[in-house]
Amino acid sequence: MPASVLDPTTALVLIDLQKGITGLPTVHPAAEVVARGARLAAAFRAHGLPVVLVNVTGGAPGRTEAGRAGGTGTPPADWAELVAEVDRQPGDILVTKQRWGAFHGTELDAELRRRGVTQVVFAGIATSIGVESSARAAHEHGYHVTVAVDAVTDLDAEAHRNSVERIFPRLGETDTTEAIIGLLG
């Protein structure tokens, strides 16, 4: 279902548009996802709406069958740095997470509530991991959720498709970057 409306206080949350993630092989070119995320951020800022930039510096400690993403080596020093294209501004909210989702163990919910946010638009990488986990948590916290489906990508085509076609429509609405920008007015 296309996005129908954006609440007056809607925030944009860009997930993991950082050097170490955008350099991974993704289903859709990461550069295009970053460019669309940057367009969304510029539009939200122009309308005086909150922009949240999320990066990840850790992972859950539990054992998994799939192992750890990125292996066991030490990542490069700039791995968690946001890519320059998102054009971080002084008024942006920076959230550094240690798990897949941007709400778990962070101040994201408090930051949004402090600003009166009732709706969240998501974009970023990876669709089925950071974006989906964060969108699920936003839904569970009572926010209206919208996902810019042309501004997300994944390392796995089937996981990406499943999130876009099956999960996101159950959590909220989905639409393109341009349509969401158009709803800003």
C-alpha cells in the first residue's frame, strides 16, 4: 500500500549508512540507496523534521549458525563512520547501536518522544536486518511506520524481497523516496 500521509511530526531514520556497511556487496547498489537516503534527509531537514542517523559498532554476543557478519577480524578504524553523502548536520540525532535494531539499548525512543514524533520513515542497509528490526520495534512502540522501499537494500535478495513484500506491509506503509518526499508538502 502506498504511503497515504505523513504525520506533522515524522522523523526519518537512516540505518547503517556507514563506511563498513555500504562497502558490502548488496542486492541493489549501495550508492543508489545512500543517494536516496541523502535526498530524504535533505527534504526532512528542509521541512524542519528530525533526521536520525544510525550506525552500528557491535553485535549481539549469542552464538548463531550463520556466524558473525564480517567474520572475526578487527574492522578498519573508519568502519562505523557515516558516509559523507548523508551530510550529517548539527541538528541531526546520532544513534550508535550495538544490536540489529536501532531501539534496543539506545535512547532512540526517548529522543523521538521528546520531539513529539508519531511516525517514522526508514531507509538504509540491510533491509532484513537493521531496517526490519528497527521498523518492527517502532511498530511495537506505537509509531506509524513507513519504509522507503527504493532506499533499502540487503546482502541477500530473498531476504530483501521477503521484508519488502511480506513484513513491511504488516508494520506500516511502503513507498518510494520521491513519493515520500512528495508527502512532505
